Amino acid sequence: MPSLENLRPFLWAALVSLLFMNYTAWQKDHPAAPVEVAATGNAPTTDAFAQSVPTVPTAPAGVPAPTAPAAPAPGAEAAALTAAAAPLAVAVVAEPAPTLIHVKTDVLDLTVSTRGGDLVGLDLPDYPLHKKDPDVKVRLFDNTSDTTRYVHQGGLATGAAALGKPEPSHLAVFTAQNTNYRLADGENELRVPLTWTDGAGLTVMRTYVFKRGQYAVAVESEVQNASTAAVNIAPYSQILRRAAPVKSSMFNPETYAYRGPAVWDGEKYRKLKVDDDEARKFQQQIKGGWFAAMQHYFVTAIVPPGDEAWSYSLHVNGDDAMLQAQGPSRSVAPGTTAKLQQQLYMGPKLHDQLQATAPELERTVDFGRLYIISTPLFHVLRFVHGFVSNWGLTIILVTLLIKLVFYKLAETSGRSMARMRNIQPRMKALQERYADNREELGKQMMELYKREKVNPVAGCLPMLVQIPFFIAFYWVLMESVEMRQAPFYGWLNDLSSMDPYYILPIVMAGAMFLQFKLNPAPADPIQAKVFAFMPLVMAVTMAWFPSGLLLYWITNTGLSILQQWHINRVVARETPTKA
């Protein structure tokens, strides 16, 4: 059986290696672009995606015929999309110039273009970009330039543009009664209607419905066909975003968070990395799903009706990515009206609101591979926070609860470590006596362990248990927007970022060193030096981690020290002659 002094340094090294490999992997695989701030507008763009409209199949009246837009062949995507847009140019020439509509609720500051009803600007009033400059807000949608492009587009494909006629796509210009809409005090709902007509009997009214305190927005479309012929319509919704890679930085937490498309197909959650060949070809018929553009702390998502099968597809052209969802085609008979509805979510990853918007949309709170641990851990943290109203105190109290849950396991291993510490002199004597006979040394050590009822591996169990909770805690602190810019006390005014003065890493190193001194020391002097140096290595490694995570680690280490000190005293009293 391997001895404790042989195992512990390697376990520490494994932990450090695990942290380092995770860190470098996140840095390499998940680069995140910082949110840019600029004046909202409706800058023109020549991008092929912005000019493309899904095609609508001809379908008999009342027979849905959902299709997904065909993905262009590699190398010809831009040309294909431009060609598809060519007939639309004829229809758009006579359109009036678009205007911008300002919509303000208690949680959204939105700019809507009358061209297609596109969402071209979105600031979040409750979320400053930087804590030191609270007047500058986080910006999601932005269409001021090609480099910052991030918009939502939607419309109805009818196939009319191919015949040189207008259609209510995202290229059509709607009309609005006002250019400013504001959710008044005391009101719980704000409706922003936009109207379009082809002049030949087809009228479309698209209405954005905002609710107080909500980041989910309903999109209602009413189609009136006053013409003499049936009209086939297919709703679609798409998010167009510039996804240019940026230089990674270990000082920027957004470097480690996933930024890109994600989809729920009704059964499985997937991240679609735009640099992955298979993901770039993604195309799937989905019922009861959603399509999302994720980034650190925030998300925008398309949520079609749960009872309809929509065609989802991802298109990538250079640095541009388009997430597109197209609904089934339906026929609107002459003299009838059709009503369509879908939802958008655009804002912070608030678990309750995501869950209320669509099934499994809370998955966009990216808790990583340990989702099964991170999710209940987040709920426990939130429950405790409801009583103490301070996330730092919450972390400390939840750490204490975790220690209580694993108390019996820690006590068993702690008693084993205490006995190991008590028999250290006899172990050293055996090593000196059988220095030239390793086989006999191993035999004598095993007999000593058996006689003293010591399990040298038991002391490593708490460390192994801590590793998944450590990683889960990391992702909860990294991804929970509730803890974004949350203050503790003193100099710690943001638990989601690193300690600006490196005080917590120093305290952590000291606590780990004290814990090392309480545990049985390795008999090998070289191993002892390596193990004593490990707290410094860990402190340097974790110096750039969120301060909330270090607060958890320090609390956990401090409680472990108190527990082991108590157990050492109890075991010493139980075996005074062998101390």
C-alpha cells in the first residue's frame, strides 16, 4: 500500500495541473470579445447575411411545409447569399428611408429600426460595463459599424421578392405611430406596433410586447390578407453577430467564458463553436427548442412556439455568424387573418427568467461539465443570500454547510492523519533501520499501519472530494450574473474579479502552509520541501481567479485547520503513550 507521504505531493501536483490545464484550455478554446460601447444607430451594411431572406415553399392551404434555408457550399457562401438577395434589391428601391424608434422600459433601453423592425441597439440600464463607471452600461445589440455588428432580424418570407414584389421581410420598411416609447410608472406592459403593407391588400402588424422587469419580449405578428389570392407565409428570426477573435488575457474573466451559439433541440443542449467544421454545417428541424447567442453573463435567444417545428441553421461567413430559425409555411386565405407569435430573450442570465421563458433555457448559464453539482450549489447560495444579502457572507456560510455535510468523511480521514502524525517517530526509525532493504521496509510499514489501524490513503479523500466542488464553485462564481460586481467588505468590491491587492492569495498561501504543518510530514526531505512550497505555487496560480473563489478556499482551509487541530488533540488523548 502506498504511503501518505508518497501520495500527497502527487495529489497536490495533480490539482495544480488540473487547474492549469483548465485555465489554458479555456484561454485557447473560448476567447471572448469585450462588450464595446458606442452610440446606437442603424449603419448601413453590405454583408451578405444582412441581405439574405429565407425562401418559402409553395404549400397547399392549411398544409405546413417547414424547410430550412439551404447552406451554401464551402467557399461559395457569400456569393450564394448575395445572389439570393439580388431580386430583393428591386423590391427595396421604392421603400421609404427607415427611422429609429427608442424604446425604454425599466430594464431595457432598446433601439428599433423601422427597416424590418430590426433590433439594432440594446443597453442594459441595471448593468454597468465597469463598476468604476456606472453611467456606461453593458451593450448587447449594436449596429453602428461592421466591427460591432450584433442585431436581431426577423420577418415573414412570402417569395414575393423573387418576383420583384415587396414582402414583409427584415428588408422591408415598416411604419410606426411614434419614435419614442416608454414604460410609464405604474404600467406593467408596453406595446410597440409596427405596420407594413404591400399596397395590394396584404397588411402585417408586428408588435413587440414588453413586460415590467422582464428581459423576455413577445413578438406578435398579425397578417391580414385583403387581396383576392391566398398568400403563403413563413416566419423567421435570426441573430447576426460579428464573431471576430480577440486576444486572450488572463486578467480578463471573459477570456475563459464561452462566447458563441448554443442550441436546445428539445432533448440535448449543444454549444456550436463557429470554428468547428461540423458546427458550421448545423441544420436541424426542432420542436420545442431555442437558439441562443451566448457570452459571459449575458445572452440573446430566439424562442419559437413550442408546438411548432422550426428549421434551425447556423451560417458562418468570415467573422460573421448568423443563427437562423425558420417556421413552417402556412397559407393565409383571401379575407382572413393569421396570427403568429414567438419570444426573444435579451439580457442577463437570470436563472428564474430564463427558466420561465423556455424549457432548459437556463442552460445558457454555463456551469460547465459539473452542471449537476453547480446547479444545486447555485440554488443553495441563492437561498442563503436571501437571508444575509451579501454574497461574500453567503459563500462563507455555504462553505460551512458543505463542511458539515462531509463532516463524517473528514473526521474519519482526519483521525487517520492524526494517527499517522503520532506514529511519525516510529516510521522514521523503521526507515533508518531498513534503509538498505526496501522490501523489508515495506513489510514493516504495513505491519505498523495494521497494528495502529492507520489507513495512509484515507487522508487524501477530503482533497479528492474538494476538487469537483472547487471546480463547481469556480463556474458558479464565473457564470452567475447575480454575483457580477457583488461587493463584500473593505477592498473587495467585486467578488467576480481578482483581488486587486493580492491579499487573499497571500492569506490563502498562509492558511495552506499552516494546514500542511498540522498534517503528518513526509519522511523524504525533498518531498517535504516540495510540499511546503506548494501553497506558494497555488497562491500564484489562483491570484487571478475571482476573489469569491479564493474566499471559499480560505474559508474551507480555515475550517479544515480547526477540525484537524481538534482531532489531533482528541487522538493524542486517546493514545498518550504513543504520541
